[in-house]
Amino acid sequence: MDEKKDIEQVEEDEYEGLEQETITLINDQGEEVSLLVDCEFEFEGKDYIVLYEDEESDDAFIYRLETDENGEDYLVDIEDDDEFDKVTEFYQGLDE
């Protein structure tokens, strides 16, 4: 079963003169973690979001973005390796 990650807060921050969207998540230890939003995109009929800790980090976190019956967005881990590989390849091609 896919693990839901509730989006607690979305806010706009000033980042080097530009507005940078951040999302605050609650991790498995119950701690708040603020992540920067790199982009949201659609691939094969599903929505995805790419998050990272800071501008210096090379590590990106890719989640499937879904909406519950109340219209609230939540993040889902991509557990299928084939789906993850395809989404990652598509995301890397966005910068080309």
C-alpha cells in the first residue's frame, strides 16, 4: 500500500530575490521538514512533484501527487521501480 505524506503547509519564501515555494512535511519521526519545490509535472496521466532540501543539495525527492476525496493534496511514495525509473528519466529530460 502506498504511504501518504500529508502536506502540512505550502508557503512562498523569498529566496535570493525570487519567490521559492516550500512544503513542510512531517517525517516518520514526527518532525517538521521544509523542502523546496523544484517542479510539478504530469507524466503518463499522473501528477508528480520534485522536492529538495536546499539549493546546494543534489538529492531530489520525487513523489506522486494525488488528491483525496476532500480535495486535499497528498504525496505518495513511488514504490514501483519501473514507474520510478521512467519518472526520473522524464524529469531529467525536462532540463534539456
